[in-house]
Amino acid sequence: MPKLLIFCVFLLLTSCNLIDKKEEVYKGYSINGALPHTTNAALVYLINGENKKIDSSKVINNAFHFKGFLNQPEIHQLQVRNQREKHIIILENSSYTVVLNDDNTIVSGGDLNTKQLTFNNLKNHLNTEKLALLDKFMLGEITSDFLQKSVQELEIEEKKITTDYVMSNANNLLSNTLFLTTQNFSLEELKNLVNNTEISKTTILKSVLVEEIKRLEKIVEDELAKTIKIAQANKIYRKPAIMFSGDGLNRELISLESIIKGKKLVLIDFWASWCGPCRMTMPKVRELYHTYKNKGFTILTVSEDKNREDWKKGIEQDQMLSWHHIFDDFGRISTMYGVKTIPYMVLIDGNGGIIKEKISITELEYQLQKLL
């Protein structure tokens, strides 16, 4: 049995015995932690929500400990001295077992922490199922129609899981982070969510969702007004795309400016080999490329991978060698375009004007049909 696993099991059993003996007399929080790869001279800090170090623990025999009391649950962080990374812990008056490891940090214990872990595991399971479907499609075991139908069913299930999670945690500490889970919700779905009785009980989450609804409605209004104005003026003005260049597959310099020349439409596709949704859309992107490549359409993918080998492997697996590729070192190019999440696609014309930012597959197909 690996030494790390033996050590974690020993720590877990030891902490459980401690809880049994002192649970009746100690009502605060206790953190029993392990730091497998360190020296006994190391220190671990406990940092509160105001980013202040409120406690420290010396690492002895690769273990550290914290005890305290909270009036209410709070989000804290653990940080090893002289290390930049901070590890989040949703802290309550409960017992926790923590293993701070470079590859996989484990935090177990606490009601709210367990709820969040359960939700994350459910979403990860759905993403695994999507990738498994994509693998079957690539191997020819299922059809494109079956893939699309199955993915839609998984996305519906994911929306339901997310909605249930939001509603059940709208009035606790997790409500501060729930908005991030609704990023893929449509305007109509957000309206339905904010009108739910559970959401209406919390002013924090409801106010955030209401502001997001107002923002999206304003975007819709602005887009409509812009479209009408353009139609009335009978001319099209497009914001110029930011020009950039970077390393290609053979470390040759590739520039967006050179790719645009002689083309009518160019799709800039920010993606990564580790991004499940990115790879899920790739079959359709590939289909559109082969349909319109002889009509003046091409693609430039910008990879957010950290490893060049993973990047090249992903390109080969998804049969993307027919078009252009750039490795985005340190997120330089994605920062230029304000990319926060991927997939993120930008369609530009032959003059370098942006037709649509963050364009969907459906909208991309529509624009290709209309403009080519």
C-alpha cells in the first residue's frame, strides 16, 4: 500500500478516535492535517475571510493541528509557509481531516463542505459521461444523432442538479458561491430560478441573480437596438479584432493577420485538450470546416493547455490537423480577448472585423450559411 495512503488512513482513524473521546466536551472546530512532502520545520497558517492569518501550526511528524470556535460558518484558507497556493476550507464547528498534497488536496468533514464536495462529484461524473460518449462517437460506436441526444439529456440533468443545489443552499454560507454555478443558465432559466420560493428568502443570492438578469436583459436590448441601427444605416461596422501571433505545432510563428488574408471568414477557437465541452463541440466544428473551407472559411485554434504534448495529442485525437493552431503560452492571447471560460469562439471577417464574440455552434452555422 502506498505510504501516502497508509498515512492518510492512520490520520483519519486517529482523528475519528479523538472525536469520539472529546465530542461531548468540545464544541468548536478541529482540523487534523497531513503534509506528506515537507520538513518538520514547516508552518501551516489558517487564514480567515479577510485574508488575515489568525492561527499557525508547526508541522511535526508531517502532521499539523488547529482548534478554535466560530459563531457561524466561514470560508477560511490553509497555506503552507513560503508557498503561494492557498487551500479553501468551509469551516464550521466540526471535525476536519485535511491532506495538503501537490497533486490532490483532500478536505473532509463539515456539513457545508460535504455538500459542496457531493455537488462537485456529481458534476464531474456527468462530465466523465460526456467524454465517454465522445470517445464512443470517435470510435464509430454511436451516431452523431445519438451523441447529440445523449449530451442534451446529460445537460438537462446537470441543470436539474445545479438548480437543486442552489435552492437547497440559498440560505447558508454556500450562497456566496452559488452564482458561479449558474453561469450556463439562460436568461429565462435565471428568471425561473429567482422566482423560486427558496431563492426569494435570501437577499444575497437573489440580489446577485436579479442584477445578472438586468445585465442580460440590457445586453439583449442593446443588441436589438444595435441591429436596428445597423439595418437603418444600411451598413455594417465591426469592431476590429486584436491581432496576435504565437507558436504553431512545429514552433513556427503563426499570425492571425496572415491567416485572414484571402479568407472571407475566420473562426478563432479558444480551447484546451482538458476541456470536455470544448472537445464535445469539435465534431460539429470539424463538420462546418469541411463544408465551408472551399468557400473562404478557415479556423485558428488557440490552446490554453499547459503542456504541449497534451495539446498535440488532443489535436490528433479530434482530427484537427486540417487548420491552424497556436499554443497560448501563459494565457497571453486569451487575456487580450478577455476570455474567462472556454470554449470561447470569435468569428471575424476577411477584414479583421469581429462578427460575433463568444459565438455558439448554432449561431456559427447560421452565420456561415448567411455569409458564404
